[in-house]
Amino acid sequence: MTDEIDKIVATINAQKGELMGINAFLMAMARSLTPAELGRVLDGFDNEIAHMRSFLAYSQLPDEVIGGLEGYVKTWNAIRTRPNQS
């Protein structure tokens, strides 16, 4: 690989780590909410995901993008059944 490609790959991998950190923070915050508050947050999440799925249905994005979104949705759906970690 060239130096430029190595730099791009390193930047992308660093951003993936940052996104994982943000996701962990959001999950921790969501798990600390009351059931009513969590319900409101997840209702808003469901609404936004519906809009994203509509957009993705008519876009030329790679399957990995759609798969990544669905994996993220699956993770958040797990909070519906296990909202608080003790």
C-alpha cells in the first residue's frame, strides 16, 4: 500500500474507534433512563430509522452501509428487552 492509502486506512480505523466510544456512551445514558424516558427516546429512534430506511431503499450505497445500520438497530433493540444493567 502507498503511504497515502495507509494514512486513509488509519484515519478510518481511528474514526471507527471514536464511533464505538460514542455508542458506548449513548448506551450507558439510555440504560440510566427511567422506562418512560427510555420509551420516548426509542420512539424517536424508531422514527429516525424509518426515515433512514426509506432513504437507503432508493440510494446507491453499498450493502455494508445498510448492514451496518441494521446491526446498530439490533443493538438498540436489545435495550428494549434489557434496559438496565445491574
